Amino acid sequence: MTAQQTFEQLDTYRALVAKQQPSWPDAAALEYAKQELSTQPPLVFAGEVDQLRERLASAARGEAFLLQGGDCAETFEAATADKIRDRVKTLLQMAVVLTYGASMPVIKVGRMAGQFAKPRSSNEETREGVTLPAYRGDLVNGYDFTEESRTADPSRLVRGYHVSASTLNLIRAFTQGGMADLRQVNSWNQGFVSNPANQRYEALATEIDRALRFMDACGVDHTALTQTEFYVSHEALLLDYERPLARIDSRTGELYGTSGHMLWIGERTRDLDGAHVDFLSKLRNPIGVKLGPTASTDDALRLLDKLDPEREPGRITFITRMGAEKIRDVLPGLLEGVRDAGAQPLWVTDPMHGNGITTANGFKTRRFNDVMDELLGFFEAHREVGTYPGGIHVELTGDDVTECLGGSENIDEEALEQRYESVCDPRLNHMQSLELAFQVAEELKR
Ligand code: PEP
Ligand code: MN
């Protein structure tokens, strides 16, 4: 097939309904931005993407565990060295807790370097009688509540690409350049305030340190511990961003999305006949699909038929987000139905998005206990059916924010007023993230 034919096949999505897309006011500026993006180098490489697919295949077989996490919505402003470092450190710490607890390789995937576009329940937002377009993520418009800021601006597509590139560059430096050396396991805790989860982590890190020194004394080669694989992922929502970054791999002639290693389809855009499913079905990347409480076995199987007709190991990750109240009722049937049809996708829990509440003082939040409850429900459902609980997908930050209620610091409704920084959904803070990792490690040990 010629390159032109390959891209013609990719572009069939243009005839289908694409939900959750902005209306760009300036068509010429949009064309310019897309053109500019199409001439930029890929952010990730086909070989890395293939490697992640193989890693995910091992998780689907129960031989590894996926840890996927990061902001609900990254912002350009927060793409600073300190914040990126702390998020990576938090994920590395969680990975250590999980690896040590479960004696299983942990696949680390950030919701990072591209998580800039958000689906919204309404196209508009009204504050004190003023109605403006909803904030759709930094890739589209600004969070500030002014006409100018909320107008969709195509130059943000190009800026988003560059911010993603610098974020990824720093992630690569941190994880390949010494910071992720397992012999530094103790130092990842530094800079975080002293609290119960950090103390528990420190005890674990000291234990690992001793084991490493023992191995050292025995003359074991440590090179495998000095670097770690770290992948990036985001919701492939904004097709005007994803399409120019779809590229043909010169090795094989196949199409890859080069905006991130793993791309996922959100709960609101996973329509079987919609543009997102069609577009992503043409790319070689591992594809995630969010499944909410209304998803039926038939929905899941038809998604597999479209996105993964060959049933390729590691290709599809189903990220379930059922809500703590529903997961025990709905997940076992879904797992059973898919298994009985002979498919073995990777099953991951997102214990965040089914548990949203709004407090009396007006904050969009989640209770840490509900998150934990859904997590436990996920493990119970898999034990019941005999399938593999293959990973977790969480919204988190390395900062000490107060966005989710509860945890051992007992963040209450009033405390939400202190440090609520998310521009979209509430994230677990550093300590809540570690607490969650210890709980998951306990489940994996069972
Ligand atoms: C998200 O991951 O931020 C999100 C919007 O999730 P979902 O598609 O599951 O609602
Ligand atoms: Mn979210």
C-alpha cells in the first residue's frame, strides 16, 4: 500500500460523528496549526510503542501489573521541572511498593506529556449570570473565565506538542539518567512531608536498600536496576491533534499514533460507530477503552471486534470505572462474558471516575474510602471469576494538594479550600497515592 492509500484509509473517521470536539473560530489558524504539527518529529517511537504492547500483554496474562497515573488535566503552566519530577517520583515510589509487595514487574505509564484535552458534560459554563464556553483543556482554551481565554485557539495545539516534548524529555532524563536508580529508593521520599504513608515507605525502602547491599556484597550485577522503562499516555480525544501526529513507521509501513505510547478512548466517546473508535482502530498503539457501569458484555465484545479483530495480546486494555456502589454487581458479569467469548484483554480499574461527588461548599471531589472500596471490589470480582486484575489507573499528583476527602490525613470538606489546584477532576495527593499503593500491594499478595 502507498503512503497515500494508508492515510486515505485512516481518514475514513472524518465521515463519522466525532463527539466532544471544539468549534474553532478561525479555520485558517487551525489549518496552519495542523500543518505545523504534521511537520514536527514524533514524540514517541514505534519500537517503544511495540515494547509497551508486549509489556501489557504480559499483564493481561497475569505476569505483570500496570500502574497508570497522573493529572486529570495537565496544564501548560504546571509543566515545571519540580512538578514533573514529583509526579514521576510518586509513581516510582508506588511502583516500588507494588513490585516489592507483589514480586511482579510493574509497568509504569504516566497520564503525562499529552493529557491536555478534556471531555465535558456541557458545552458551556455559567458563573454569576455570565455564560461562556466550557474549559476543554489547555490544548483547546484557557481555564480563566473570560471570553478571550475561553475561545478555542488552534495555536494551543502546537504549544501542547512542545510542552509534551519538554515534559517527555525530562521524564526520559529522570528515568534513564540516574534518578530512577533503585539504589536511590530512599531518596525518592525526600522533599515530601513526614506522614504515616511516607514513614511506611521509608521502612520499605530501607529493607530494599539492605537487600541491594547484600546483593552488592555477593557481586550481583546491578545494571538492570539503574534505569526504568516509563511510558506516557493520554485520552486521544482531540482529533485535530492526534491526526497530524499519526505517522507511518518506516520499518513496517504501519501507522502509529506518535503523540503518546498508549492512547485511550473515554467513556463519552467510545461509540462503536463514532470517529474515535474508527480512528484508533487504524493505529498500532496499545489502546485503552474506559467502560462505565452501563457497558454490557455485548458492548465490550463489539469494541474488541472493531479495535482488535485479531485479538492481539496487549492491544486492548479495558479500564473499568464503575463506581464503588456498582462494581460488585456489574463487573463479574462483564469479565465472565468477555472471557467466555475467548478474549483476554488487560483489565484495569479506574477507581476515580465512578465516585465523583460535589460538596456543600461547592467542590468536585471524591472520598478516598470510595476509591479504596472500588479497588477492593475490582480484586473481588476478578477472584470470583478467575480473571487477572491487571492494573490501576489513577488521577494523582506528587504535590500535597487537598482535593480528595479522607485518607490518613483525614482531609475534610473545609480542608478542600486550602489547596485545591486541579482544573478538572480531584487527584489523590502524594500521601493518598502511597496509601493506595500499599493497599493494592496487600491485594496482590493474597
Ligand atoms: C478521565 O480519565 O479524566 C475521564 C474523563 O474519564 P472517563 O472517560 O472515564 O469519564
Ligand atoms: Mn478525570
